[in-house]
Amino acid sequence: MNSVKIAPSLLAADFGNLQRDVEMVNNSGAHWHHIDVMDGVFVPNISYGMPVVQAIAKHATKPLDVHLMIVDPDRYISTFAELGADILTVHYEACPHLHRTLQKIKSEGMKAGVAINPHTPVSVLSSIIQDVDLVCLMSVNPGYGGQKFIPHTFEKLRELKAMIVKAESGTLIEIDGGVGTGNAAELVEAGADVLVAGSSVFRAEDPVQAIAALNGLVKA
Ligand SMILES: O=C(CO)[C@@H](O)[C@H](O)COP(=O)(O)O
């Protein structure tokens, strides 16, 4: 059975045709809708906020995987729960009280994710991995779609997988940035459970086929 999840990143969608693109994901072999919220402070870019997430949630039929690239995410945890987020991921670098933040996410009925930037070592998660449902390994610097995959992500991925296996935490590993048919199989082989793909899906001539190709490459 293929247990690897494909999460198309709506950052690369056509915002003028957002309903169409959300429905494309609904009708494809993808597993989650990946939603990037950026504040222009934690990352240099601003993507979209609550009204757009609400519009996506209205049409989405698959779990909403919301990635907050914002400072002080605790302020908005309840709001994203109300908007229908299933998985809420915050950045390690933005959370001085990460354990408390993860508890708050779970208390709102969501799965709790932690993202780490390319420069942040995996080892910072060793004391908290038991409490994390998903680790999002950023394989580009967060803020923009369409960037080139950073190769040292593979070393971090293997190290993180070993940490999760040792802790028996069952934490999922998500790879975010520069993912496509050229590296999907190798990423899964190294331990990835969820692949976020923006440009490689939405810039493809046939996005449904691009998702099918990714699924085909990562079958167990
Ligand atoms: O979070 C981010 C970027 O900050 C990602 O989710 C990108 O949206 C992935 O896009 P591609 O690299 O696949 O185009």
C-alpha cells in the first residue's frame, strides 16, 4: 500500500481561479491541501491570510495542512482551528515556548507540526519529538515557491528519521520546497512521509497527471 502523502502547495495555484485549483486537488490522487500562510515578518513575503484560507476550506474535501510562516503563531491557533485546519505547523524558530504551543494546537483538536529552516539542525527537536505529530523539513528557505531543492536536506532527513525511530514517536516527516519527480523517490527512500509540491504540480501542463506521477514514484 502507498502510505506516502502528496500535499500540493496552493501557494503555486492561480489565485484568480482558486476554487478551480482546489477542486483539481480534490479530484486528484493528492492526499492533503498544503496552505502556506506568510506574514512578511518571519519570512520576507506575504502570501494570504484568513479570508483566503476560509475560501479554500469551503471547497476543499481533503485534510488542510496549514503551514504558518509567521511570528507569534500562538495568537492565531484558535482561529485556524475554527477555519478547519487539520494539521497546524509552526516554525521552531518562531516559538520560544514550543511545547506550550504544540499543546495548544492539540487542545484545539488539530495535529501539531513543527517546521525547521534549512540552517536549523534536526537535533533541536530531540527533547520534543514525542510531542510532535509532523516535522516539516524546509528544503528551501521559506517565503517563496519555485526555489531549488537544497541537497543537504537528505542528511537532515536521515538523521530525523533515526531520531523518530529511536523515540518510537510515529512522527511524520514532511519535505517542503523544490520537490518534484526528480527527487521524490529518493526522498521517500530516505524516510519522507509527506511531499509538498507546489510548482511541480501547478506549473505542469496537466496537474492531475503530475500528482499521479509523484504517486507512482513513491509507491511502497
Ligand atoms: O513553504 C513553501 C515556501 O516557503 C513551500 O510550500 C513552497 O510553496 C513549495 O513550493 P515549490 O518549491 O514546490 O514550488
